[in-house]
Amino acid sequence: MKLVKKIIGILSINILILLFLLFICDFIIYKIYSEPKKYFSKYPQASSIPPFKYSFKNIKVFWTGEDIIQFFTNNTNDSEWGCRLPEGLQYCNNTSCNPIIVFGDSYTYGEFLKYNQTFSYKLAYTLKRPVYNRAIPGVGIEHMYYQVSDEEVNELFFNQVKPADTVFYTLIDDHYIRMSIFGSLDILYDTFSLRYRYINNKPVKDNYKNIFLNIIKSSPTITILSLKYAERYINNPKNADKLTDLALAFFKETRNILEKKWNKKIKFIVIFYDNNEIRYKEMLRQKLEDNNFIVIDTDELTDEDLNSEKYLFQDNLHPKETAWDLLVPLIIKKANL
């Protein structure tokens, strides 16, 4: 009995020492990253530097809940402050409406573009069909699934979006890291990344009510280590199968929910926007096509260099209007729309 108590005592002391060392590391890292000149050069629009703290409860998760609701009800159609409004609604009549949905991140949203320069706008007015742009800057495949599946926001989605039979998702390589981040997106963020784990062939959302896990996720030291680990994990070909399985699960579950809700089959098209090569592209493509998704690779659509100044903003690395002018007719033809 004395031996057990001694072991427990030693373990307790070691744990306290480790926690103290972690706190010291966290504070040092915070001081380095919160140095005013460094911080405001990275975040020029910030009004103040976030305080040093740990997160316990009432966690803010990147682009979820009220943020999604406000975004998709802020009808400015502006590339800085609000969602993209549906285009081509005039092509609905009293008897028929055959809309298209586009999901994705800032590429699909049309960051740095006017509303009439975007993928969704050009798709709507070329095909003369309504198009709902449900893209959100800075997100990944997990937010497409979140919009249609999570009780916080799925009612809004199905109230705003009419039943569609065609869905697009624009995929870039960054979507791997966005779906893999354990905690925060940045050292000083007090916002956690939306993260799902792959369990029993389905995405399962992290538990953001777990106080211990929240404290760990909000540690600057753990944040640095987890970001480095996520990138190493993605770069390791041994993990390609797990990564592509999770990506596939987001697509399959999203389609399943939409088809069940609307009681119709959906033509689901995944665009590989390959201005930066997508890792494990062929593996993911095979899995998608084996599950009846249509995959369109921009590398195969054109010999034009989409990385050139003609098609890509060189300062922010987003597609210009000229890119969508080139790609939209080719995508429509390839998708047989």
C-alpha cells in the first residue's frame, strides 16, 4: 500500500512539473508571437493583441454556428463582408426550378472578385440556371458537410437552398491541412478549427465541450506541435489512404443527406483546381469515381498556365475572372451540362 502511494505521489509530482513546464513554454511562445510589430504586420486589421489565456468552455469554432448564420443572411454580395447571393433565380418559373449548388473555399466564393466575375455567376448565366454559392473563404470539405448535417445550421441551409440535382465542389491541396488541424489555426487564435475524425466510415465531429481537451487545444505549445505534425502527417504517403478516406466520407455523406432530403439523385462534380498539385490526387480521384462522383481536373481541361499572371492574382494567389472565363465553358462541356 505504501509503495502504491509512493508511486502515485511521484507521478503526481512529475505531472505537476510537466504542466508547469508547459505553462512556461506557452507563455514564452505567446510573448514571441504577440510582439506588437510582429503581430500587427501579420494582422494589420487587428485592433488589439489577444490576451494570454486558455480556453475552457463556450468554445468558438471557426466558421460554425452563429458565424455561418450571419454570413449567409448578410446579403451584401460583397467579397469582404457577406455571402454570395444566388444567381440566375429569374430562370425559375412557376412549374420548374433546376438549381445548381457550388461548395468550396475562397476560390469558389470568388475572393477579390466582384459578384459578376465569379464561378457561380458565370455558371448561372451560361447555363441559364439558378446557382447557389455556398462557399466560405478559408474553409475545406468539412464545412460543406457541416452545412447540411449539423443541427446548428442545416435548417438555414435547407430553407435557403432549393432542391438541386447538380452540385460542384472545388478542391485544392490546402483542404487536406484544413480538415486535419487539431486545435487552433494560428498560435494566437482563440478560435478552434472545425475537425472531424473518421470513425466507422463516417466523419465524427470533435467534442468541443470537453474542458480538458479544450485546454490542451488552446496551448500555444501544443498548437505549434500539432500544426507541424499535421503537415508531416499529410506529407507521409503512408497516410494517403486515411486522408483520402476522410475526404471521400465528407463527399459521400453530404450527397447522401441531400439525396435523402430532396428525394432525388444528384450529379456531384468535384473539380480539382490544380494550380498547386493536389497530393494523392490519383488515389482520391479513383475513390471518388468508384463512388459515382464526376471528377474534373483543370490540368486536363487546358494547356494554359493557371498560375500565370493572366489567370492568378500574384499577390494573393486566387483565380482572376479570366480563369473562370476560360474554365467555365470547359467545365460545362466536361460535365455534360
